[in-house]
Amino acid sequence: MSLVKQLWIGIILLMAIAFGGSFVVSSMSAKNYLEKQLTIKNSDNANALALSLSRSQADPVMLELTLAAQFDTGFYREIKITGADGITLLERTDNSSVTEAPEWFIEFFPINAQPGVAAIQDGWTQIGMLTLESHNRFAYTELWSSTQKLIGYFVIAAAVAGILGSLLLRVITQPLTSVVNQAKAISERRFITTPEPKTREFKSVVSSMNSLSQRIQEMLRQETERLEQWRKHAQLDGVTKTLNREPFMNKLSAALSHDDETSNGAVILFRIAKLQEINHEVGRIQADKLLANIGEVLGDYVVKNNQWAAGRLNGSDFAFLATGNENLGHLATELKQKLEDLVRKLDLRSLDTIPMSAAQYSPRNTLAELMTLLDTKLQEAQIKSLQDPLIIEAFSHSDEQSNNSVGHWSELINDAFNKNSFSLAQFPVVSVHGNLVHHETAARLNVQGSLIQAGEFIPWLQRLKRTTEFDRALIEQAIKTLESSDHTLAVNLMPTSIDDTHFRQWLTNTLKASPKAASRLSIEIPERGAHQRMAAFKEFINTLKPMGVRVGIKQAGQDIERISALHDLGLDYVKIDASLIHNIDKDTQNQTLIRALCLVVHSIGLTAIAAMVETAEEWNILNELGLDAGAGPEAKNHLSE
């Protein structure tokens, strides 16, 4: 029972007790007063009437007429004249009980006034006795009326007291609401802090809970910082601070396997030839400085474009991944110019040029063919001492080249929106115990009976600035699917859609109109997209959670040091990026990283899901590492019937 209800019950009981006491006391006082007044009135009226009758000189007719006239006024219950011998000579009686007061009230408060008695005389001779008793129905009417007014006053007082008490209680318990919300958040492992209230009793509780939350936040921050330091030590080259070969190749492999905008982009390979001669020419320290400066140039690109990556494949070879980049020639030329500017500053005679090859990739390419071609062209650029980057123009399939124009894709996408040609392919996400978690979805574009993967058309949606419209189409398709089946679906949204207030309002209205579908819907956005718009993302989650929508982030693990910032958002799960899952059964460094990452994720109450599990060996190690579920080609093989 709520405090407001308890307050109302208390006020009602208190007012009832107060009313009962007041009712009895005031009614008894009024009753006694009315009895005295009626007794006095009876006596006065009896004396006055007896005097009047005495003047009639005992004429029987006059006595009867006078008595009848007085009685007919309606104020008397009984008027009686008895002779000197005690025999009743005249009598008028009215025993009717016409009054507004109920019978129970009359019985509870009987008014027993004494009748008035006076002698009727003829000169000095007494000829009889007059007995007069006023009717008490008027007294009962007045007493009942005052009681009704008393009840009304108490009802009004109780209502006013209840309303004022409720308002006061709301003010007093406002800190308690914050305390309850904070306790609930902590029980969900969302370690939030709230302002300390002025109420002393609440202040100590909130202070203790804030202290607990702050200690846990600090612990998470320290743990993620330690984990990030370990990752840098394990995955980054000590000199250039770029990725080592294995992490970079995992990153590139994951980009090729992604079914979104990151599955298109550019890869650049370049070589610092004659590195040994440079060591002899300028010394090890200066050579390392050159390599470190190269790492800084690559790092600047990565900082500005958070999905990009740079790696040192061996002592002299570097690779650069620019996901989503479509202007390869400009990027490669710009990068080569910056690198050669570093070389000129050192005035190195042994390094006259930096050979470079570059290629645009798509989901149709494999890691092996991409790297083989890039390496071959890099060797060619070095042998020929080419001054410009060697751009691989014919790497994409011929049909891609012929249809790779803005006009073609604009027409294709317009037609897709008009004909509702977008669809959702479904893939199971399975727990390590074989239970279905949900179906993740990937967008497909149906063009003349063939399905185009999301990675091929999403970059064009971005270029045409139609991603929000595309997200609307996906949500509508998901709701339609959910309403016609018992599936649970996870839909990927573009981070930019979260920034769009119109889209958020539309999404809220749409989900409210389909509550059953909303309760079986999950929405995912990329980790770095969430970090870039944390306030909008938190508001987005707070809007969706009351409708039962689950929210997760995908491609997690790229910003490990910022994972602790997710603790108070209300997320349900994180999907760890495929670059960390690839060959996880063999990569002991990534095993250590994921084991610690899962510990942090679980400590803030989230489910950890592995993305793109491709082999049985990778699947078999998930549980040991602390992962709760897995997605990818291998997941469906472990789904319980």
C-alpha cells in the first residue's frame, strides 16, 4: 500500500474519531440545552395560558375555545385541564412525530422536557390545573440540522487535510523516489548517483548509495583502463603504436564480413624500404623516430575516422584500412605526400620514395585475394620506383564497375523505397547452452529477383542522405514480421538516426501502436556511434525501455577504456566485434582480452554476445571465456531443437 493511501486512511480514521467525539459531546450539550429551554417554555406558556383562562370566570365554552385555539398553533404536544377533584375536563394531544430527524437519531438522543403546570383560578378559588407540554419535533429538527452541518464540516476538513497532506507527502517523499530509483538502478547494475536531499534520514541513505556507486564506477574505470593498457601492450607495435599484424588482419577480415557500411572501403599498403640502411645512415634512434612519426600520421586518420585502422605488418610494411572510403585516389595521394614529407625532414639519401599500393574492397572480396593483389602491386611499385600510389582500378567485379554510379544507385534506391523492396534476412543468436536469444537481421535489397547485401548499398544511402528513411523502412518491416510470427528480432540502426528528433518521435509512436511487437524487438547501434552521442543515446534508451524494447551495441571492444561509461544507460547486451572473435580458439592474447572484457560487461549487468563465430572450435571456447551467446554461421549448428 502506498504512503498516500496510508495517509488518506489515517486522516479518515483520525477525522472519524474526532467527529465521533465532537458529535456525541455537541449533540448531548445541544440536547440538554434544548430540554432546559423547552421546560422553561412549557412553564412560561402554562402560566400565561392559565392566567388567560382564569379571566374567563370558569366558563366551560370559553375554556374549550381558548384551549383549542392555543393547541391549533401546532407548537404543543399536549394541553390538558383537570378539575380540582383530579378529573380531566379538557385535553388536546398531538402524538405525531413529523420531523426530518431519523428514528435512530431520536432514540439515541431522547429529549425529555418537563411539562409546564399552572393553576386556573376564579378569584381566590382554584377551579383546576393546566398541564402544557410543547412538541419536541422542532428541537429534533434543529438538533439534526446542526449534526448534518457538523458532518459536512468534518468531511470538508478531511478532504482539505487529505489533499494538503498528499501534496506535503509528495514534497517530503520526493527524495525517497530518487532513493528507490537509485536502488532499482543499482539492483540492475546501473551505478548512478543522485543529489543528496535535505531530509536528514534520506540524506544518509543517498550518501551511502552514492558512495557505493562512485566506488564501483571508479573500480570499473580502473579495470577498463588496465584492460586498455593491456590491449595496447598486446596488440600495438611498441614503436609506431599501430596494430600488429594479427590484430590488423582480424580487423580487416571482420570488415569484409560485416554486413553494413564498413564492408566497403579502401586498403592501402606501403613499405619503408631499406630500413636496415636507414638505421646505419641516421642511427637506430632517428630511424625509430621516423617510424613513430609514421605511426602518428596514421593515428591522426584513425582518430578522425573511428572505424579506420592502421597496422605494421612487419618491420617495413604498413597497412591502412579506411572503411567506407570511396575516394581512394585522393586518400592514397594525400597519405603518400605526408609520409614523404617526414622523410624529407630527415634528409635520408637511402630512401628516395615510398612504394604504395591501394585497392577498393567490397563484400565480394576475400581477405586472401585482397592482400595477395595488394602485395603484388606493392612489389611492382617498389621495383619500378613509382612516385605515385599504384591504384588498383580493376579489382572489383565488372558488373560492379558498370553500375557504380550515383545516378544508377539513386534510381535503384528510389525504386526500392517506392516498391518497398527492402527485406530482412534473419540469423539466429544462440546462447552457449543452445537456447535461442533472438534473430539478428541484415538488410537486403531485392533487385529483379536478386538480393543485394547491405554492405553494398548502405554507402550509397549515406551518400544520398537517406539513411533515416531507410531505418524507418527496416523498423516497419520488423514490426510487420513480429506481428505475423512469434520471433524476436534485432534490428541495426544508423547512429545518425538517433540524432534525428523526428525519427525518435516517429519510432516512439510506431512502437506504442504495436506494443506486442515492441516487446519482442531489439535495437542495436555500433559502439563508437553510441559513445559519440552518449546523451542522445541515453535519452533514446529511456524512451524505448518502458515499451519493452531491448537495446544493445554491436562491434563492441574497439573502445575498451570507454566501456565503463555504459553502466548507467540501461543497455541489455553488447555484441563483441568479429575482429576479436576471429580465430579466438588460437589467439591466446585475445582470449585474455575477451575474458577480462566479459568480466567488466557482466559487472554492469549486460549480456556478452560474440559476433561472427565461424568455426566449431571458436564456438566451443565461448563459454570458457565468459561469453553468454554467439552469432554467425556456426551459431545455427548449436541451436537446440
